[in-house]
Amino acid sequence: MTYFRRLSWEAIKLGGAEPLVAAELIEAAQQAWPFLRCTLAGVLGALANVALEDEVVALPRLSEGRLHLGFLGNLIVSVTMAHVVNHDFATAFFAAVCGTTTLRSLKARIESAFEDERKEMRGE
């Protein structure tokens, strides 16, 4: 039995509920810390990507029937990459910065290859 559980059990026996709630909150925070740390690394990685590419933080918008996610898309990818790597802040941050850049580069290569194939099929 952990210290906090013993403290909670003693609080229940004495009839007090406040130490029980505090102990449960502390335990929940300890369990959530790895997740929160990776999420924070992903958010900081997304902001670093925007800063490195000299872009502005663009909010999502709908134009011509297409949804442009803007910074939200970058944020989703960065946080996902941070969680995929592991629960160390430094490697999660590195993955968030490099992962987004790598995916963007891969997307550009795929689009370029499709465009080359399209031109070849048209005979250009």
C-alpha cells in the first residue's frame, strides 16, 4: 500500500474527506505527467516549426469548400509524433520538430512524383 493510499485510508477512518481528495488528485497528476510532458513537447515543437519556417500562426479556415487546418494541423502532427517516440521530453520535442518537417518533405516528394507521372501521361 503506497503512502498516499495509507493516508487516504486513515482519512476515511477518521471521517475526513479532504485529504482523500488531495491524495487522489496527487496520484492522478503523477500518472498523467508522462502524457502531459509529451503533449507539451509536441506543442513546443509545433511552435518551433512555425518559428523555423518564418510562418505566422494561422487559424483553421474554410475556403472554396476545402478545410485548411493551418497551425492546428501542424499541432496535431507534432503532438502525435511526440507521443509516438517515447516519454522523454527531449526526444519527444526533437521528434515533434523533425517529424513534421520530414512528413512535409515526404508529401512534397509524393506530389512531385505524381505531377511528373501526370505530365508523362499527357506527353508533355
